[in-house]
Amino acid sequence: MDDTTAAVPSGKAPPTLHHLFSSQSLRILWALEELAAANSQPYSLKKYKRQNGIAPPELQSIFPLGASPILVIDPLPEFPDKERIVVTESRLILQYLADHYSNGIWSPTNSTDKQRNEYWQEFAGATLTPKVDFVMLFDILPPHVPFLIRPLVRAFCNAIANVYKDHLVRPFKLMEGALSEERPWFAGERMGQADFLMSWPMDMAVQRGYFDASLYPKIAEWHRRILERPAYKRALEKGGSYDLVTFDF
């Protein structure tokens, strides 16, 4: 476990991110880096390596589920009576950061983008991530079964994985149609919470080969812009491994 802290002073209690290698926590670290760049907002980072591909048990001491990301806000020394705040689940963490630390930089500029941002946040968690997860589940299962039955399991899992890959076509087409020159972000005219949430399933789809950029050029361009953002690059540098193929197993 590593502990690093940004050195910029702030009147607000700086949040601490408990970050697991090769996990969806990277999008929260990216968001914190965006806030550090835009608002000089400090934060602390505690990093955890996976053990045999899963989160280490010490994360359970922070929150019972033992899953990352976890955002913790400890009271400032001058306010010792305030309670410690613990926020889990990526969407809720991003909303908390938007409400308390963003100074409005992710706020939609109009009612259309407000509705759009809300829809794509829900889509990221309820539609795209589960569909990518289903493909990934049948992808990673064969190497972990006994050797003698592995060929049979691999044939079975590959067939199911291909079915679920086909199920990604309609979501990708919907995503492609939603992006335009006027609204190049899933949040609308400017980047917002929806884009942070969409980045995780798309990172996984790209790394694992489930996404054909030639078929969906606008999505590919959106993803390229994210990868090229300085804050995203800093998050990768600070966050440790981000291997969504092996998950550090």
C-alpha cells in the first residue's frame, strides 16, 4: 500500500481515495486529477495491490464490502467534532466530488445536457458495464478450471462469450449516434460525470478487444481524447497497474 498526498493547500478537507490496482477506481483517480488541475484541489491516495486477482482484505477495514473505490473525507483538525465521511460506488463518489469540490466545472450548461448526462451515467452502470462484464466473465473462466476439462470449458465459454459480444452491438450503435461535433462528450457540450463513468467499461472493452474502432469512429475519437488528457495520464502514472486483461492475476 502506498500513500501520496497533493501538496496544494485548501480550505476544504481533502478527500482520500482508497484505490485498487487494475480496477474501476482509476476513473475516480482521473476525476481527482482533473479537479487538482482545474481547482488546485488536493487529495490523498492510498493504493492497494490485488492478491491473486482480487482486492486485499485490508480494504474491508475501510468499508465492509472491501471493494474499491472508496472515498474518505476526514474532518479537519479545527473541526474535530465532525464525523468522518465514507462514500462508495463510483457514481455516488463522482456526485459527491461534483457537489463539494468541482466548483461547477462538470455542471451541464443547459437542460438538454443535464438530462443527457443523467442518462449516460445510468447507461454506464446499468447497461454497458454489465454487458462487457458478461463477455469478460466467460473470457477469463477457462484458464482457471482443471486442465483435463479446460478444452471443453473453453469451447463452451467461447461460444457464450461470442453471443454476449454480439449483445454489445446495439449499445455501441446507440453511443455512436449520441456523439457529434456539438456534443462530443456523453455529458454534452463539455466533459462531465457521464464520461468518467463510461470510461471504465470502454477501457475494458478496448483492452480486451471487444471494441472495433473502425466501426464506431466517434466513440473511438471520444476515447482517444480521454486517453490523451493530461489528468488521465497522471492518473495512470500514479495509480499503478491498470491491466484489464489479467487483472494482475
